[in-house]
Amino acid sequence: MNEVATATPETTPQADSTAKPAKATVCVMGLGYIGLPTASILATRGFDVTGVDVRPDVVDTINQGRIHIEEPDLDILVRSAVGSGQLKAAHEPVAADIFIICVPTPITEDHRPDLSYVEQASKTIKPLVRAGNLIVLESTSPPQTTQNVVVPLAVPDDLTVGEDVFVAHCPERVLPGRILLEAVQNDRVIGGMTPACAERARAFYEEFVAGEIFTTSATAAEVTKLVENSYRDVNIGFANELSMLADRLDVDPLEIIQLANRHPRVNILTPGPGVGGHCISVDPWFLVHAAPDLTPLIRMAREVNDRKPHFLVEHIKKLASQFNSPVIGCLGLAYKADVDDLRESPSLEITRDLIAAGHRVMACDPYVPAERFNEFPLHRLEEVVAQSQILVLLTDHRQFKNVPRRVLEEKVVVDTRGIWRR
Ligand SMILES: NC(=O)c1ccc[n+]([C@@H]2O[C@H](COP(=O)([O-])OP(=O)(O)OC[C@H]3O[C@@H](n4cnc5c(N)ncnc54)[C@H](O)[C@@H]3O)[C@@H](O)[C@H]2O)c1
């Protein structure tokens, strides 16, 4: 493993020849699901880390050694990192050897990339950037963001990229719920603005990443990350389109998929209620925006996946019309199993739409605490199961897997994930 040995004069004490070289100082911009785990992993590896967030409540919580997001074991890591003095949270960035940008990269209502957070974070660090520094963009970003946004906004005019200062993109591939493990274990793609930038960033990541590291250009790294998520979206889109087609043709989509997957070179995914979360349902739009004329398939997969919740709402409404004001039980609001994340969740969208259409809905999500959710009432699983005529399985939380078969047989069931069938 390489020691990062290019610290700035301001932040590195003169080393005597017998002492171990001092670890670099790191300034992490954005302390959310990516920034906070990264900052605390680095802190526990001996880096002197300042984590920066624009939200005062986030800064205060972290400085008390506590966390504001749900992620297994992160509380222990942050407590230890803050307790040892290696991690401090702040409202403003400080001079450092390495700057890592982990701010949000959402899309606008009309699916255009919103780079305002990256722009703001880049501008804020610019007065602190010195010769010898490394700047890494970790946020998932549209092609050429490192080159066209980070370099012009974060690098002082008198410094040359690749000679005086080093700029790279290193996208994150972690899975929520396994972030601490995957941030260290996963292979990484590092894209440098120049080969020297990539090598400088590699030397830094080798300090804490156990997975293999591949270097390339910054734009290739940006596109690689977006291609990964678009690949997932297109494949899920195929399964979702198939499920709607099967409904029209009056065949069972899961049976069709099971049978087709017996072909040695076919592996169709399981359909669901749509695609949620803030990665797969967002990132493909960055590619579409970059070249609309060349990405009809990626755009269409997004549209198919976005259409699936509406398809299901219409299907459920049709079933409900056979009853007199039935109770519809909606099981699950989170976008995927066993997490509390409601961002872009099709399960939440379906429940909302049924309520908005005037149906009597009882909703349940064991991971969403009622005190943190006030849009509509939440109920216990037993109550929902007992009182609904139509039971809609939206998120495959493990608590829902054991609803007794004889209970399901008494209801009209819409199992959007196929867990009761399996
Ligand atoms: N969460 C994931 O699982 C995941 C996985 C892979 C990639 N990513 C990508 O990583 C990036 C960050 O995602 P996240 O989930 O950590 O977001 P997040 O919303 O959890 O955290 C971002 C933090 O940045 C802060 N912030 C905003 N502007 C700032 C600024 N100018 N200076 C300092 N702090 C600022 C926000 O207050 C927030 O606390 C995004 O591009 C996302 O697409 C996320």
C-alpha cells in the first residue's frame, strides 16, 4: 500500500527521518449516505478528516458522535472516529491535502441534471486549493462534469491540472445497507483528468480500498457508472414491460419468465411495481440528456419503469370496482426490501394514488416509523391483513413473506413482487 506523500506545506509538519510519514488531511464535502461513511472510514484509517455539510443539524449531530441516516454499524464507526479526534464536522471547508466531493446530483422535474450542488461545493473549496492537492468527485455525475464543472470551478487559475493539482472522478457503487463493507471491498474505477491525476487518486484509494482499482479518464469513469445503472434499469424495464404484456395476453408473467429462464442464455429479472431509489431511477437520465438522439432504449426503459405504478393503480382500481367500497391493504412503502428509504418509491406512489382516487387504504411499512411519516396513517401488519378485502404487496420486506396462505386465499391479492407465489 502506498502512503500518500504529496501533502501541502500548510498542513504537513516537517517529517524527521525516523518518523512514520503523516497521513494526509482530507476534507469531505457532503455528509450523507456516501460522504459520512467515506469520512469515517478514512478517519479510522488515521487520516485527519474534516467533513463538511451545509445542514447545521447534520454537523451538530456528527460532532456529538451520532448519525442522522440509517446504515448498519455506521453509528459505531462515527462515534469512534469523532471520539478519537480524527473526524470533525464543520459548516465550512478547511485547507487539506485531499478534497472529496460527495454532494447530491439529482434531476429536475423535466429530467435534466441538477449540478447546482457540485457547482456550489466546487466554488467553496476553490480558495483553499493549493499546489499538490488532489480533488476527487465521488458524486454520480453526467459525462464531462469533472472536466466542465469541477476543474473550472474548483481549481485556482494559476495551477495546472496534472502538474500542480490533481483532479479525478471516483464513482461510488455501494448498496445501501452494506455501505461500510462495499466502500472498502468493491472494485473501483478511477478516472483522472490526466494519467498523473489517475495515479495520484489511485495511491490515495489504495490506502483504504481492498477491491481492485482500475484507472481510466474522468469522462470514461463518469460514463461507466451511468452505464451500470442504466443496464439495471433497461433489464428491469424489460421484465416490467413483459409483466404488462402478459396481463393483456392473460398469461402469468412469472411462469413465462421462469420457463424462458430455462434457456441457457436467457436470464430475465423479476418484475416489480416500478423502479425507485435515487440512483437507478435518476442516473440513466444523465445519459439520455447527454445524447438524446442516441439513447432511445435507455429513455424508453425509464418511461416503461415509470409507467408501471400507473398500470398497477388502474389494475387495482378495476379489482376494487367489484366490491362496495373495499379496504385496500398496501404492504410496503419503501422502494426496496428491508430498508426505510422512500425516495422515488413506486410503492409509495401507488399507495398515494389509490388514496387520492378516494379509496379506503390501510398502509403498513415496518421500517417506516409512524412518528417520522405524517402523510397518511400507518397500521400494523396484522390489522391491515385482517381488515382488507384487497391485499397489495408492494415492497418485499421479510415481515410480509409469512402471511399465511389460508389468509391470502380469502382475499383478492395483487403481489407485485411475486413473493407469495415463490
Ligand atoms: N446513497 C447511495 O447509495 C449512493 C450510491 C452510489 C452513488 N451515490 C451518489 O453519491 C452522491 C451523494 O449521494 P448521497 O446519497 O450521499 O446524498 P445525500 O443526500 O445523502 O447526502 C448529500 C449531503 O450533501 C450535503 N450538501 C449539499 N450541498 C453541499 C455543499 N455545497 N457543501 C457541503 N455539503 C453539501 C447535503 O446537505 C447532504 O447532507 C450522489 O451523486 C449519489 O447519486 C449514492
